[in-house]
Amino acid sequence: MQKQNKAAFVLLGVNLVTLILLGSVNATIGQHGVFLYLPALFFLPGALCLDNSRGIPLAFVTGLLLDQQIETTFGFHAFALSTFHLLGSNWFRGVNYRKDLVTLALQLPANLLFFILWLLWIKIFENGKMEWTWGRWGIDLIASTLALIPLAIWIPRFAESLLGLTNLFPEGRKELS
């Protein structure tokens, strides 16, 4: 049990590093009118390596940090990432998730769904506080999808290599190959 708790903290560190780097990239490219919105990156490492009692709190805390970083309604991403963790962990138990295309097959639609939900949330509940036009939405979606493809493959491998390095990789699971 203590090993799983330590693994959750390692994965929280991976998510924090990813959030910080993504924030830095967005601060730079945001000057050119592009925003990378990649919440689908954050539920997969927990879904792959943790049980639900540790993965859901990890997804929830990461979602709160993402809400804070992109200044959205506090809790939107926390509940959405927790839900995606549940769906993803159940889905991965039923398929051979060791292939990169299978992880992409979950993360790409998940990111698209996040985009749609967030756009609807902004249009319905934010009352003009945040203006996200359809053209900008399309450009951000294309840019985010292109960025998500290599990152969706790299982030789980990075998380698993850190877990392997710290001897915290869960028993009974094989590393990505």
C-alpha cells in the first residue's frame, strides 16, 4: 500500500512538471494567438499505473491545478479528469493498452470531448468573461491535437520510466515496450 502511495506522488510530480512546461509553452505561443489545451494528458498515467483509490484523487488534484492555471471555473477539470480516470482505467483493463495507438485512441477523443465541454461551459456559464470564438476554437483544437499526438505517447512512457527508476512500478503490470 505504501508503494502505491509513493507512486501516486511520483505521478503527481509528472503531472506538475507537465503543467508547468505546458504553461510555459502557452505563455510563449499565446502571444501569437494559439493556446494548447491538453487535459487528456493528465488522466492516463494514473489510469495505467494506479488503482482507483489513488488515481481518482491524483486526477482530482491535477484537475484543480489545471483549473487554477488556465483560470477556469474551479472544479471543472477536477471532476472531468476524475471521470476520465474511471473510464480510462476500466477501458485499459479490457484491452491490450501496451500499444501506442491504443492510448492515442483514448486520449484524442477525450481531448476533443474536453474541448467541446469546455467551450459549452464557457458559452453557457461564463457570461462573456472569457471570449473563445469559433475560429480561435478551431485553431486551438488543431494545434492541440497536433501537439497531443507525440505527447500522448511520451508522457505515459516518462511516467513509467520514473516509476521504474524509483522501483515503484505496480506489480502485475508490464511496462510499455
